[in-house]
Amino acid sequence: MYHSHVRKSVAGALAMVTALALVGQAEAEPRQLRCTFEQCLARAKKQSPLLAAARLGLDQYESKLREAQSAWYPKFDISAFGTALPELKDGHDGSTPLQDYDFTKFGPLLVTSVSMGQTLFTFGKISTLKDMARQGVDIARVTGRIAEDEMRFQLARAWWGLVLVAELRDLVADGKRLMQEQREKIEKARDEGDASFNQADLAKLNVFSADIEEKVRQFDRSRGQAEDGVRLALGESTELAIEAAGELTPVVVPPLPMQQIETLALANSPRLLAQRGGVQVRLMQAQLARNQFLPDLVLVARYAYTYAPTRADTPDSLATNPNNSATSGLGLALRWSLDPMRQLEKIDQADLDAKQAALLEQGERAKLRMDVRQMYREMVDARAMIDVQERAFKSARGWLSAENQAYEDGFQEFAEVLRAMEAYTRRRMTYAESIFNYTLAVAALSRAVGMDLTQLAEPGH
């Protein structure tokens, strides 16, 4: 029975070790994520460290707004002082400290004061600060949009890159398979001494096979780069395997004229909105600099108390001495700080900053219009090339089918089949790349406009 118990314990321990090993192996294996673009985008919005940093920027500006609003709250100043004083001997006036004071007896001295200042009127200083803080919050929101648009563009380029690589790699794999089949036929004809064998056909096949192999390796590198791009946008580790759940099909953009796209960009571009907000802030800073010449009206209240029992009954009592600085009272005060020459220079600096910001905003607006026009033309051309490349791809497919059938029937040389196969492969790749280029052009224009163009409604709807 003892040995049976030992065997059960050993078996249980081995089972536990095996289970732990399997768990460790499962944790060590890379995870895999398969998602559509919208799913990846939603995940990136939750996990992206860049977007999280942009949100913290918004929190900082909201804190500055609360700080500006707190200027209307009362401010308190509390002070306290404490020490020990020797008692004054009876019949002595304290004129001779070493003789008049009893240094064997000490009593407490406590001086406390509480003051309150409530701002009543600042001639526009606080309201300007609040407006600047609100504008800063708006700029922070726009900055968050800039970060989100950039993340969306980078994710689109990487995600559609994965779709493109998957599409082309399957195509190249099919080409490689066809090459292998043709190689086997040619080598079989050579080994059997068939009169149809042509050494040049084998040489051409080897050259084309080398191009295919180069493409395969190129696609492997491109897939790795695209995966890294998606991981970066998602904020994931390099151990996460990414698979794009989607097909390489053109996105749909309503047929809007260039002028309408340009108008949307001028109204929604977050970069331009940030520039406009910066101009407003500079103008407010100039006004604030001018307001510094004006005083602040403040309600002041102060209460003080002195506790000194060892001097309470003496003529120089700290509690009754009118010269004691610890006094109490309530009244109005003007708070005014003037440094004219320095303040005038600050006004000039603020005006120059406002003029500079206005000029930069004008330049940004002109540059945005030019960029949008160029991106719009690129998008239109890219969409037109999809149709052109599709027709060329289908023609190349028909050409390859005809040449291959003629070769099988013995009416065509293999060199023509190989040439048609190369043309078909290149046209198929070009067609897929044209869809990718168009999708990327739409994403770039959407980033410039500040909104997803695929979500716009068609005119008249």
C-alpha cells in the first residue's frame, strides 16, 4: 500500500510537471490576430500609445482650464508663529532684561493670522485666461484628431499591404507551380530523347523561375514590414501574428467634385484648425499683455490672534499693543503691478507672435488646397488605372489560355507560352497593385481632408 501511494504521488507530480510544461509552451507560442480593417482600427483606438498620449494632452489642457477658472475662487493665507517667553518679575518694566525677567519661568507665545483675498474685478485678465484655456482645449482635441488620422493612415497602408501580399503571393505560388509543371514536361522530353526538346526553352524557364523566386522572397519581406506596421498601430508586441481578414477590392468613394473636397478640407482639416486656434490664442495673449496695465480689485479680509499669557497684564502686552503687526480687518484693495517698459515690450512681442501665427495659418491654408488638389488627381487617376489594368489582366489571361492550348495541340512553341505566362503574371500583379495604390490614395486624401471619404453620402442622397 505504501508503494502504491508513492506511485500515485509520483504520477501526480509527473502530470503536474507535464501540465506546467504544456502551459509554458502555450504561453511561449506567438499569438495570432485575424481582423478586418475596422476591427483593427477599433483595437488601435483602444491600445495605441500614441493616441493615449494625445488624450493625456487633452487632459492637461482641461486642467489648465480649471486652473484659469479657479482664479475667481477666494485665496487664503494662513500663518502661525510660536515660541516661549520668560515671565516678567513683579514691579519690573522689562527695561533691563537680565534683571527684570525670570528665566526660571517661561510661558507660550502664539501669533496666528488668517487672510483672505477675493478677486472682484480684473479688467478682462481672468476672462482672457479662461478663453485661452478653452481654446487650448479645442486645440488639444484637434491634435488628438491629427494623431488618430495619422494612425488610421498608417494602419490602412499596413493592413492593405497585408491583403496585397497575400493576393500576390498566391498568384506567384500558382506561377511557380505552373513553372514546375512545365519544367517536368521539358525535362521528361529531354530524358526520353524527344525531338521536341529545346534547350533554349529550359534556359528561358530557368530565367523566369528566378524572377518568380525573387518575387516570393520580396513578398515575404513585404509581409513582415506590413505586419510590423499593423503591430505598431495596435501597440502590440512583435510576437503577435497578424492576418488581414479581407479581400483586395477597391473601396467606394462618392463621385464628388474637386471643389467640394477642397471645401471639406478647409472646414475639417485638423492641422488647419489647429493653426486657426493658434492664431486666436496669440491674439488673446496680446490682449492680456495690454490688460496688465490695469489693476485688480480685490476684497481683503484678515483676522489675527495673539496668545501670550506671560505678558497679558503688562503695558507692552503683545495682545493689546497697537503696534503689533497681527491686526484684523475687512476692506477693498487695488492690486497693481507696473513695469511700463517691460510691459510695452511684451505687448510688442505678443503682437508679432499674433502676426506670425496669422501668416502661418494663411500658408497652411494655401498648402492644404494645393495638397488636396494633387491628392484628388492622384486618387482619380488611380481609380481609372484599376479599370485599365483589369482589362489588360483579362486580355493577358485570354492570351495565355490561347497560347497554352496551341502549345498543347502542337501548334505553338513553348517560348510563346512562356512569354504569355510572364505577361499574365505581370499584368495580374499590376492589377492588384493598382487597387492597393487607389486604396492608399483614398486614405491619404482622407487624412488631408480630416474625414473618411468612404463614409460620405453620394450627391443627392
